[in-house]
Amino acid sequence: MEHIQRPLLEITYAERDIDTIKSGATVPVSYVVDYYEEVNTYWNAVKIIFITFHVLVALIIGLRCYFFIKANPPAAMEGKFGQVFAAKLVFYIADVWSGIMFWIAFFTNMYWFCMYKLQDNTYILLPSTQGLNSAYTFFFWFFIAILVTKTFSILFRIFEQTRADVFIMDWEGPRKSEEDTISEQSLDKALQDPVAWRSIFIANELNEI
């Protein structure tokens, strides 16, 4: 069922003295029709989704804080636990919130894109653009918030990783078969020289963790 109805134009006529009408005078007239969709049901669904996923965000942040405290007990950090934990908490909030809210913004906007652009008959119209409380204004500032928090989390992660001291210890010795005729001098040199590709591989795996 199509939602677009024919516009109704109402014109009110009034009497006017002929003497007040100048010859060749023109009166500007404009007519604007704005079709938009009532989004009360949509906003109710969005509110439920927002509340549900914010609860999920809080649970994930709580779990990450729990594992951070387990891996870094306050007694082992020599009085720096409060400062480090506060920085980690801000990072967790920005990282988890932006990561989950991005997909909410993506799918809610994709709903309008698919339902409006791909319809054969007019069933759904776009929301109104009038007013500060329009859907466009909300999602614009929502996107800005996601962009700022995700940028902060990425920069914090880069800052954290660039300040980390990584020690790679490779305990595996050289493998020698019975057919090898390697001398003791070359064996000692092989034991001293590190295997480059193994160190690079281990460092890459550590970075992925």
C-alpha cells in the first residue's frame, strides 16, 4: 500500500479595492510539499537496541577489567596500579563502545538505505529533516562520537605498544642430522647467531596477541 497521498492546496480569496492594485504589480507565490515518514516506532526500536547493547558494552568492559586485574595485581605494580588502571579503563570504554556502536549505526542506516532505495512501490519515506531532533542530526553526532572514540583507542594502543619492552628468547638449538659434517667451530657460530625468521615470526605473533 502506497503512503503518498495527493497534496491538498487551499486558496483563500478576499476582496480588494481596485484602486489599491497597481498596474503590472506581481505577487510572489511559492508552494512546497514535504513528504516524510513518522518514525515513532523506529525510534522505540532504536532505544531498545541502544539500551540492550549498552548493557552488553558494560559487561564486556567489566570482563576486560577483571582479566586486567588478574594479570596485573595491585601488589605487584608498586603503587602505580591506580594510574595504570584508570588509563586502561578509559581505553576499554572507548574501544568497546566504539566497536559495538559502529555496527549499530551501520545496520540502522543500512535499514533506511535498503528499505527506501530498493522498494518498487512507495512504502517507506525518509524521516523529516526539520528540527534539531531529526534523525539526521542524531546520527551525525552519533557518528562523530564513534569516530572520536575509535581514533582515541587506536592512538592509545599505538602509544602503548611503542613503549613496550619485548624480550624474545629462542631456546631451540640447531638441528643436525647424522650426515652433516659440521665442524665444532661452525657449530659454535651457529649457536651464537640468532635465526632471523624465527624472531620475526615470534614478534609478529606477539603483536597479534
